[in-house]
Amino acid sequence: MDSIAGKYVLVNEPPRTGGFASVHKAFDITAQKLVAIKLMSRTDDPLREQAVSREMESLRKLSHPNIIKMRDAGFDELRDAHYLVLDWVEESLAEVLKAKVIYEWDDLASQLAEPLVQALSYAHLNGVEHRDIKPSNILMADGSVPLLADFGIAKVRQGVVSEHTLMRFGSGPYSPPEDDGEVKYVRDVYSMGVLLIQAMHQERLRSRADVEPALQSINVPPDVRKLLASALSR
């Protein structure tokens, strides 16, 4: 059996890949449940090593019903890779939207906006910025419970802005047009606004230029449109 740390048996399925990590479905022998094993090969690239340590540090600090839970972490000598053990979730919001699911505001408010904003607020109160909010980083547990995931380029705020950042790994329309990292949490507010707009918009947002027209086209109450516009202006 192909396993990690002698207790996580890898399921014979292709891994999910993205960025500089691969996510494998595995069976936790001790807990008798499916888990996700995120493997990140050791490298001489300091940015990649920084991403690994940031994700571990962020997830250790956070415990919230709408943030993915880290069950274990370590280093696998055989694969020369760091690993994180997370709850296994079958699909992401990106896959839901790809299936042409379009949320109406009332459903979006209760099913996505409220739980995700609460999770993000909790992370910020604990000094963690996510900095890469997008549909593929929102996992949908049991098909309907959103979980904020993938803290690989998060910043753990400790009163000092790090000289070295991972901002070049940001994602398309979800990245604000100007962000020097000096103003805390602005990037997350902008990205969450774009994500909520995308969930109510029929066409995929491919660039920042698509965001404002999409905001004007979605069917939402005037106060909600004003709130979303405020998020984009930050």
C-alpha cells in the first residue's frame, strides 16, 4: 500500500494539482475516514518554502466551521515533500459554478456570503490574511457548506509587514489593481467582493475589466450593489 507517515493510505486516483502542490485522496487508518493529503515538494526556492510554512502557521491558528481544518502535518522523507492532512471535500465552488449554477442574491447571502464573510472576519481578527480568495479555493462540504481553503500565500500579521511576499502568485480578476500590502486586509475584501459577483454572474470573469460590468448586470438590491462597489473600491 502506498502511504504517508504509515497511517494515510493513498487512494488510487489522480491527484488534484495546482500551483506548486498536489492534493491526494487518502484513507486515515486511525480515524477511519477519507482525508486530503496536500504534498509540497521540498525545494531551494525560498518563496515556495515560505508558502508551505505560511499555510501551516495559518491553519494552526484558525479553528472555524467555515475554514478547512488541518488534521496533521509533517515531512515525508520518501517523497522529499512536506505534507498537510486536511478534511477531504469532493468539490469546490469553481466546479459548482462551472456546472452553470448561478446564485440568486437571497440564496447567496445565506449559503455563501454570510458564512464566508464570517470566516474571513475570524481569520482577520486572528491576524491572518488569506490573499488568494477565488472559487477554486472555496471548498463545498456536503455540497453546500463553504470552506475557505488554501492559505499558501497567506500573510500572518504580527504587527510588521514582511519584506518578502508571495503576491506574484495572485489570481487574475480576484487580485486588486493596486496592492502594496501596506493596508491590512484590503486584498481579501476586494477578492471576496469579486467572488460574490462571480457567483451571481452568468459569464466567467476573466480579467479585472470584466468585474465592474458584471456588478452592474447582476440582480441585487441597491444597498447590496453599493456594498459590493465599496469592496471593489478599496
